[in-house]
Amino acid sequence: MDSELRCTKRTIYSYWYVICFILLATPSFAADEWTKADITREAVFVGLQLIDWQQTKYIANHDEFTELNPILGKYPTTSEVDRYFAITTLGHIAVTHVLPKKYRPYWQYTWIGIQGFTVTRNFIIGVRFNW
């Protein structure tokens, strides 16, 4: 039990180091300032990401569903779901930040489309929120 706890703490600290590096390093690599449109698109993505996050936690707590994301596996734990979505949300923001203004909309609209499809599909098959 102690080794599992230490491994979990070590993993959490490792993720925090990566997140802090991304957040501290990206301002120095920023390509262009954000426009209001960039901010709006990123807010839409993050909103959809939060919905997907809660739906995925619902999947993790209900055996009648399986997760399709190969990174998470078919039956992720809620802590694995939380870790994955925290990292991917921050990673998306970091990538958006360093992209030149010319390419940001393509990146953001692509991921808004993917997240929109995923959230809609989950809802259609009966996946709800885990609030």
C-alpha cells in the first residue's frame, strides 16, 4: 500500500513539474498576441473539454460503458481521467499560445470539432455528467 501511495505521489509530482514547465516556458515562446477570437475559440474548446472530462468520469464509474480513448484504456480510474484531462487541457492552451496567429484557428477549430463530436456521441449513447 505504501509503495502504491509513493508511486502515486511521485507520478503527481512528475506531472506538476511538466505542467509548471509548460506554463513557465511558453510565454518566452509566444508567437503572437491572442485576439478576442482566439480567446473565444479557446474558451469553447475548454468548455467542451470540461464536459468530456465529466462524461469520461461517468464512464469510469459505470461498467456498462467503455472508454474509446486508447491512452486511457477501456476502464480508466477517475484519478487517471483527472490526470489525463488536466494535462491535455493545459497542453492545448500551451500549444495554442505558441502557435502563430495564422495557424491558431485551424488548431482550435479542429479540436473544437473533435470535442464537439465526442461530447455529442457520448450523450447520444447515454453517457451523462459525473457532477
